[in-house]
Amino acid sequence: MAFERGSVLRGVVAGMLALSVLGLSACGSTKGPKVFQTVSQDDVGGFNPFKGLGGGGGKAPASEGSIGVNGYLWRATLDTLAFMPLASADPYGGVIVTDWYVNPEKPDERFKATIYILDTRLRADGLNVNVFKQAKDGAGGWTDVPAADQTATDIENAILTRARQLRLSNIKG
């Protein structure tokens, strides 16, 4: 029997096609879309979006519908920066961005903050605070000026203190 080039190539092509179909079918899933539950205030005796995140000492279980960061740090950040207008808050990514805040006592300067919550545990290194400052120039516009490093450190310490308070109040009561 003589070697036929066409029949071998057809076999290789058929084999590649079969492997491609098998590989593509492995990408499919029989699971439905994720469903998140909403909890009303009546169900829990007061709305608590951080219920089920566990204490700050260990890793929080990653469950459907829970936020992706430490709940105490998240709540403490929102509490600490409540005086500043909020531009955006992403509880899954752990990013809080405030809008510009002008202190009524110093109308010629304004501040903006970006806070990153980096961990699901209540730890000092699980928080990163960036503060931006602008000052009014002579023409009435705003120019960027460096903010004192101590400002970011003070905000970070205030958030950590509030997070510890929240955790202790949750443990005791």
C-alpha cells in the first residue's frame, strides 16, 4: 500500500478539530449566574452590611455578597471621612475616593483623599492613605501643592483607632 499524503493530512486535521471542540466545550459552565441577597433592616434588627465578615484577627471567608475588604476598616474609613464629600466607594476593591473638601476656616485651600484597604484582616499595613492638597492662586484658580506627610499619617491613625473601637464594641456586645 502506497503512502498517500492527502489521507494523512485529513487525519491530522480531523484530530486537531476534535481537540479544538473538546477544548472549547471545557470552557462552558453549567452554573447559573451569581445571585446576591439583599437584607432588609427587619431581617437583622438594624442594617449591618458587614455581618458575616468575622473578626479582624483572621481571614474573612469569601462568600457571595460580602465585601472584599475588612469590614471594620471599611466602616471606620467612612466614619472618619464623613465630613468630606464622597466621590466613589468600591467595597469589593477596597477603594474610597473623596471629592475636594474646603475647610470653612481656610477657604484658600482644599483637600482630597484616596484610601486603599488592602487586606481582609484588621492590620495597620492593610491601609494606605493618599492626601492631595490644592491652594488658590492669584487668578482664582487652584494649583497643586504638596500636602504634609503627617496629614496622611494622622488620617490613617484615626481610621485604625476607629476600626479598633468598632471591633471591640462588636466583641463586647
